[in-house]
Amino acid sequence: MTEKRLLRGLALLLMVSLVMLPGCIPGDGSCSVNRPAGFFWGIWHGWVAPISLIIGLFNKNIRVYEAANSGWWYDFGFYMAIISGFGGLSLCRRKKKSDR
């Protein structure tokens, strides 16, 4: 019974995410020259970059990187999210020594 509830909850969460996520990808029109994307948008766009890439294959307006951005801070957030999102931060962590 609880496994079914957990699977239903995960399926609902996945469906809501799939519906909401395209509204926050680069090129969706939420950022403009008057309201450029900043540091936190850079982080978000870095996290959703793989999804943006796939959607961009079918929609020419969607890009991986927001063109209307605030400059260095957006770039820093984007790069930070790309590195951490794909496991780059785990390269800096020490592996625990197994007990012999």
C-alpha cells in the first residue's frame, strides 16, 4: 500500500515538474534587455541546460544560454550550476577510506 502511494506521489511530482519546467528555460521571454537574467537565473539555467538543449532541438526560440543577461554574475551562476549539476563538485570531495 505504501509503495503504491510513494509511486503515485513520485509520478505526480514528475508530471508537475514536466509541466512547470519549460516556463523557466532560457529564451522563454521572461528576461529582456530591460530585465536581464542575473546570478540566480544563471544557476537555474545551468541546472536545466540539458533539458533546454533537448527542447531547443524542436523549438528554435529556446536556447541553452540566456542572451539577455546581466553579464559576469549570470555567467558565474551558470558555470557554477553546470559544474555542480554534473558532479564536478564531487571531484573535490575526498573518498572515505574503507576499514580494513
